[in-house]
Amino acid sequence: MNDMSNMYIPTYDDVLAAHDRVRPYIHRTPVLTSTYFNDLTGAELFFKCENFQKAGAFKVRGASNAVFGLSDEMAARGVATHSSGNHALSLSYAAGRRGIKATVVMPRTAPEAKKAAVRGYGGEVLECEPSTAAREAMLEELVARTGADFVHPYNDHRVIAGQATCSKELYEEVEGLDTIVAPIGGGGMISGTCLTTQELSPNTKIIAAEPKNADDVYRSFHAGEMIEDDSPQTIADGLKVSLRPRTWHFVSNYVNDVLLATEEEIVDAMYLTWQRMKIVIEPSCAVPLAVILKNKEMFAGKRVGVIITGGNVDLKKLPWMQV
Amino acid sequence: MNDMSNMYIPTYDDVLAAHDRVRPYIHRTPVLTSTYFNDLTGAELFFKCENFQKAGAFKVRGASNAVFGLSDEMAARGVATHSSGNHALSLSYAAGRRGIKATVVMPRTAPEAKKAAVRGYGGEVLECEPSTAAREAMLEELVARTGADFVHPYNDHRVIAGQATCSKELYEEVEGLDTIVAPIGGGGMISGTCLTTQELSPNTKIIAAEPKNADDVYRSFHAGEMIEDDSPQTIADGLKVSLRPRTWHFVSNYVNDVLLATEEEIVDAMYLTWQRMKIVIEPSCAVPLAVILKNKEMFAGKRVGVIITGGNVDLKKLPWMQV
């Protein structure tokens, strides 16, 4: 649905506009530190805690920017997306705040809890067969029929500008970061981080942290061309999706390195974070800490920003119960 | 080991001195709010998050006040206590910071993880038979032999003055609280809260939240005399102990009400806190929220302080896995 030649790349001005637009609907989340993790890594870590964000994840920033940027006329036709994760919740939350309709296309095989959560925020769930073709067909039909605005989970300039407000807040609060580490799936958060780093802290290195089991970004980064994953399996369920043109633009131009973590390393880092920091984080956002613990020499002595992307996890099915 | 007639009751001056003394060794923990819980209760709740405290619980305040208040001569002989919970960890932590020895008497049947945690902070574990008589005999022998200073988990004026620094910080940060709710076991936290409330916010009502399965405070409060529990069983393992003379002094004179929660209500409140606030709390500190949810009409429209006492929990044995 996006064409490279006709692709608008957001700028820092878009980030400023996004922040003004979404501020009433999001939390300015806290930045936590941990003596334990500082001692363990030799680095000085600053955790930007989007697990405390509205709807439980940073995704509400991008979704709110898209929803509240619509004209009244467009808004009246509602918004739509496909997602079975945090973007679905966030779009439903933002649409609810604006008083418009959100429709989410989800595979019928998605967990009932996820469907219920979307409905809990006022969104409507349309179930499709569990295939990309079925999902895209249903979404296209929906958009054609209702005129709803399609808000892609990450390959959308409004979403990228919105996600950028997260690292903007971190740079505003913590000066002199040598490195910033964020998880990467489709690349929305990392793309926004590239935008703010260029503007606010150009000497900060940008590291994308990725599950080894879903290493399309790592492979793309080293190949110099966008390679898509084919249904990867990882506990970090928010990071299974692949890069798209807009996010590849940022990754290929501004990211300094891509580091990988195994499933076991991700679960260990997640467990340790719960145990020591007393915060509930989802597997996806344990990936940055996992790569830091694995590559201590790369981070020792440095001031490191870490994006904790979300805290939506099934408390009755925790990974250390299964591994 | 304490005699009513010879019992020093700490004052607010002791709290001020305690705060100056412990400040370098503790965190000033954040106060969190939750739109979800405000909507659910109709109250405005302010959660003082001691789960983020050093050693994972408020107990480090009292333990640090005792440890750092010792003369060098006394400190050289070390400190000792009996506890299989957060006080044991906290005393070990504080002693470690001062560079002195902490010895903790624990029943040999206590979980290995608890013994390991004390050792992890540098404390020594002495194992006794699992009875009150055995525990007290071993502690007395230890104190007689080494001259170590016995720091009772709550029936100690230094400990009470230290715990008071928690509600002091809350009152300094949040004005106009109508009510403050804290869990009660032995009564150290509540006693400290009485001290600060009298001085800083005398119109604030003090509510002690107690497990129904360990309701010695409820019964004492209504009988007008101290009644001890006999080995109560509750998921809120930090609240199994009974009042002692110093804490009964505060409960009988200053607490406005004692509210009870069942085991199921405690687990539900704990689960909901993890799920919605994304913080790891132990069962004991879910009791205040449980009584608020159970008695909404009593709290609706009010500004309510809630003490989240700690976050030390076995992540591999969560109560919603068992009930």
C-alpha cells in the first residue's frame, strides 16, 4: 500500500507537531534507573518506561497522532488497521478519546484476550482467515466501503512522528546519552528515534535490538537491502513483523548497529527486570537489556538510554513458566 | 524483650532525625497514580511505591535508621534479628552499607531462596528449629555471646521512626489527603504513619488494611486490648506477625479503622495492580487496594494515599497460578 517513489518521510517538525497534538492523551512516562543493572553492566542505564503508557505501550503515541491529525470530515469515517498487538489497543484507545470508530482486522485465531482488550477500549474486531492475503483483502474492502482511514502500525509517517515523541522526552530529561537502544520489529520506534537523535543528540549511537529468531533487520542491515522475515517464531511477539520502506529508510541511513538476542537471553533479561526493577515488561522490551548484558564491553562506562516499549503480557502465561 | 513501663515511644523529632540519617541509603520512591483505579473506585489514589525501594521494601528505612544510629563501638559488634522476610534483607543491606555484620536467625524450614537473598546482601543466616522458643533462645544466645544489637522487625522505636519516613515523603509530595491506607502485620509501618499524620496532616484518616485470615489487629482494635494471632495462614506472608506493645500503642490511639480482605480479594487486587499499573507488588501490599475496592463508598470522592510496601515475590510461584 506504500510506494517508494511517493513516500513522505517525516521530519523533526512533524515530531514537534505530533508532540503538541498527542500530549493531552498520553503520559509523559518516567525514566527509571537501577543500581543493580548499572553494577551488572558497568554502564549507566536510563530506562524510558513506556510500559506505564496509556494502553500499556508506546504505540499510543503514533496512533494518537494519526487519529487527532484527521480533519473532522475524515475522522467521521473512522480509522482502521490490522494488528493483533499493541497498535490495535492503541488505535482503539485513541479513537475512543476522539469519539470515532476504530475497526481492527484480526485473524480469527488471535487470542480471545486480545480481541476482548480491543473491545474493552471501544474498538470493533473484524475476524479474517489467518493469512496475509485474507487480512489485506478484508482491510481493503473495509476501507473502500466505509472510507475509514488506514493507520498502518509503523509504515505511516504520522505513526513514526508520533513514536518519536518517546525518545524526544528521554533526550529532554537525560543529557549526554552515548547510546540509545530500542527494540526493533517493523521499525516504527527506531525510525522515530532516528529523527529525534539527528536533531537533539546527533552524537548518540543508535542500536536496534532484535530477536535472533526474527533477524530480518540484522540481515537487511548487513545486506544493504530490505529482506523480509517469513513468519518468524519468537517470544517477543511484538517484533515478528518486517521492515517496510519508510522504516527501512531510517534503519539503512541512521542506525549504527543491530544486535541480536536469543530466546533464552530475552526471557532471562525479562525475568531479571521484573525481579530487580519490580516492573512488568513484555518480552519485546527485554531485548535491549538482553543485548546490553550480552555485549557489556560495548556499553561499559557509557550513558545508555533504553526504551522499555510496553507492559502488555498475559500474567497467567509467563515465559519462565514454560522454558 | 520489651517492657511496657520502660517503653520509649518515638516522636516526630525522631522521624526527622531518622530521615536525615537514612537518606543516603534509601530511594525517595515515586508516587504513582492510575486513571484505571481512579475510575474503578471513584477516589483519587496516590500510590507510594516502596516496591522500588532498596532491598525491595520499606523495611530498609527502619533497618537503616537502627544500623546508622549505632555508635562505632556498638556497630563493631554487629546487628542481629529474627525474620524470614523483608526485614532480614533490609538489615543485611544496611549492615553491608555500614560495613558491619548482620546475623539473621531463620527457621531451618524457611525457603532456601530467602536464605540465599540474605546472604546475597552479605548477611549471615543462623538456622533454628521452627518454633518461637527455639528462635528466641538462639537469638538471646547470639546477643549474649557477641554483643550484637538486636533490631526487632517492628517493636523498636528506631525502626518505627525509620518506617515513618515513608509517609513523611508521601505527605510532602501530595497535599490534602483525606485518608491514608497501609497494610498491617506487626504494625511498624502503621505506627510510623500515625507519627507523621499527627504532625503533617492531622485531619487525614488512618486505615489499617489486614488479611481476614490474620485479623489480630481487627480483633484487638474492637476489643480495646492487644490480642495475638496464633500462626495465621495467609498469602500476605509479610502480615502474619502480631502487634507488640509499641505498635499497639499507636494502633489503639491513632488508627481510625481496620478493614479486612479475604485471600481471594487480596490476590485479585494484586493481579489487577500488576495488570493495570505494570508494577510488581507482593501480596501484602495488595491488601490496601483490596479493602478500597471492597468498600468503595467509603473512599469515593476522596484523596487517598496508599502505601505499596514492597515487591519481593517469587516470580515462579505467583498466587494466580495456584488459586
